[in-house]
Amino acid sequence: MSNQAEHVVVLYGGPSAETEVSKMSAQAVEKAFIEMGTSCTMLEYKSGEWIAELKALNPTFVFIAMHGTPGEDGSVQAVLDELNLPYNGSGMEASVVAMNKSLSKKVLERVQLPVAQEYLLKKGAGLPSTVTHTGLDFPLVVKPNNGGSSVGTEIVMSANAWPAAKERLTKFLEAAPQDMLFEEFIDGRELTVPVFFDKTLGVLEITTEGYEFYDYTSKYSEGGSQHIYPASIATEVKEEAERIALETHKALGCSGITRVDFKYDEEGRGLVVLELNTLPGMTDKSLVPDVAKHNSISFADLVKMMMKDGQCTHQLKSLTNH
């Protein structure tokens, strides 16, 4: 298929708390397609409207540049499958599982991959006055079960800090009711391993001087975080992180490019999987493009690879369904 015959729709936005990040990703992707000479149209996700608008555009490929619900939870993927349109990233089933942190951790536990202990508080249950019944002790992390970009995340270091954290979380949940995950706090280094089409290209470390943790502000503010690649870790730790990342990608049934985030507790737990991201950020501050660049893969080439992989995956699905 020639570039002239292709018409890509870059789908972005949506109602999630990560909409602004999605816009940044989409703009960077659009620029890459323009550089490639590929016909490209930006389409903002609007509930009840986007499907008709997408059909009217008659694309040959949909580049999903959404983060959070409904772009990463399988909803968009299910519609695109129904419309028989190829797209980047994992399919509907893998997206459903990976977006649900609690569910994905249960899958990983079954294949003996290291995850943090947790307690799932269902939507509408109300935050407890104490955390005794969760089976966890301080310090702990409280975060949305289906969220991303660290939006709505609190690190609570002690029982004394819980009332203030609870107040902030209550306001967050009033605006966006959802399941919340209570998780043991793993004290350690922030590592991430992108999986490029069933291969890994090393380990990146994130440092956040001046920030409590790798939160939304440190992720997307100028100078908020530093990416160290390759991470300064022992060879056996690097190899183990890459092995676990690949096993996580496969266990959750993912395809395309994913990113597996770890905490590395050098003195205790070792490597612990925090989550897998099925649609990693594509901004100028994002981790996957950074690792790609260090491996002589330009941003435009990365986008092209993601598109080709999505097309191949679609063709395989079509063959399987016939």
C-alpha cells in the first residue's frame, strides 16, 4: 500500500483525566505522518459522535493516541474491530485486562511474576476511616484501578497522613467515581522496559528530584523528571527486568508496543511489576520514544513501525476469522 493510498485518522481526547496528554501525543503523531507524506486527519473522541465522524472520514488506518478510558480499556478497540479497521496497539481483550490493574495483577500472579500486594475498593464503597481491614500496612499507595499518568494517586506514608490523603481522594472520587486500589508501597528505583513487538531494548530509569514520586507534574513538566538510559543497574537485573517485561506482555496477550513499569527494591523485594501500559505516551517527554531514539529509531520511524504492526495484526485477525 503506497502512502498516497493511505488515509490515517489519529484518534485522541476522550473524557479521561489524561485528555491533555492524549492531545500532546496526537499532535506529535500527526507531525510524523505529515513528515512521511501520509494523508492524516485528527479526530477528537466525542461520545455519541466519533463513530459517525470516523465512518465519514473513511480511513485505511486508525492511530489511537488516547490514554485512559475509553481508549485503553478495550472500548475503542471493540468498535474498530466491528468496523473492520486496523489500528495500533493491543486488541480488545488484552486492553480490557491490562487497563484493570487488579485483574492484570491476578493474571501475572498466576504465572509467578512479581506484583505488589493489594486491596480493591469498589466504586461507591466509600473510603475507610482506617485501612486495617485492607490487610495492608503503611506506607501504602492508593490509586485508580483503571487510571494512568498517576492522576488521583496518593502515597500515604503513615496513619497520621491518612486523614488528609483521604480528604483529597474523596474530592477526586466525587468528581470521578471509580474503583480504587490500595497497594503496598515498594520503596525503590523507578524502572521501565518498553516492549517493541515482542522484543525489548533495555531498561530506562526515571528519577524525580524535587518530587515525591513520578506523578503527573513530574512526568509532563519541563525538567520534572530525568530519564537515565541505559539504567545503571547490574547486568543480571537488566536481563531479569527485560525477561519479566516480555513475560508480562505475553501473559496479558498484548501486541504492538507496550511499556512495563517496575519498582526495583535493591535491599528487599527486588523487581516488582507495577503495571503494563498498552498505549504508552507519544509526547516529547514520553519514555518509549526516548528509548527508541537511543536505539537509532526516529519518532517518524517509530510511528511507521506501529502502523505497519497494526496492519499486520489486522490481516492476521482477518485470516483467523475466515
